Amino acid sequence: MTSISGILEKEKTEIKVYEPKPYSNPYLAGVGLGLVLLAAFLIMGRGLGASGAPSSVIAVVVNKVAPDHAANNNFYKEYIGDGTANPLKDWLVFEVIGVAIGGFISGSLAHRIKGKVEKGPNVSVKMRLTYAFIGGSLMGFGAKLARGCTSGQALTGGAMLNLGSWAFMFAVFGGGYLAAYFFRRQWL
């Protein structure tokens, strides 16, 4: 007859720890993303993007809380329309939900879901999260100013050979390299 502690020890030793799978080849991932963009054009008649989804959600919330304000505001009217169609049934809302679910499934299959904050040794978790919030806020604000997010501008606009989209992407990469120069010591 085995003891309970013996059974528990056996169970502890049988727990398998999975190592994260390597990242995908970026060139193959780029080709895959291009095929997804092509499929979006063929099936939905429009490209990819994400900044319209939060705008649709915000427009619905403002319309519920302050319908008079939403009806008299040109920004919200663009999403609410005449009130017959639900803005949450927009293609971009479903696309963003699908991206979130697909990212979680992909991360789970690759054993990369962890409850930790990626940061360099010279920065605290609080500072890392502060930088992430500030950077995300600036990107969101910039996406509305540019009338499209990075995915909409770079992928859809770039595929349509839109000059403004190409200028935007050169500015994003240039700005990223310049910012990396100043922040690199926090990651090294």
C-alpha cells in the first residue's frame, strides 16, 4: 500500500514542463500576412485595419450614455449612421476580436503564454508599463490623426500603393530606430 505523500511525489515528478516553440520565420509570416490581406480584399472587399474597431465601440457607448451628443457630433455620426445598423457588427470589430482569439490560441500552442512583464534589467516593471501605456496612447492618437492604424496604413494602404501610407511607414521605422537609440540602455 502506497502512502499519500508517495502518490503526490509521483504526480509532481510527472508534470511536464513545455519549452516555448521557436518563433516563425519572419519571411514566411510576411507571406502569410500578405495572403490574409489578399483574402480580405477578395472576400470582404476591403483591407485590414484595427483603429476603426475601438472607435465603433466608443461611438456605441457614447450613443448609449449621451445620445444627443452622439447625434450632433460628426465623428460619432460617422460610426452610428442613421441608427438602423449596429456599429458593433462592423467588419473591423470582428477582425480585432478574431486577432485577439487567434493570438491567444497561437501563444498557447507555442507555449508562450506567461504572466510576466518583458523588460530590461535597468527598468522597473512600473516604468515598463508606464512606457507601454504612453507609447500605446500616442500610437492610438496618431492612428486617428492619420485616419488609420499601422496595419491599415502599412498593409492596406501600402498594398494599394498609397504614397501617404509609404511615407507613414518610413516615418514609423525611422522614429522607431531613433527612439531605440535613446532607450536601448534600459534594455541592455
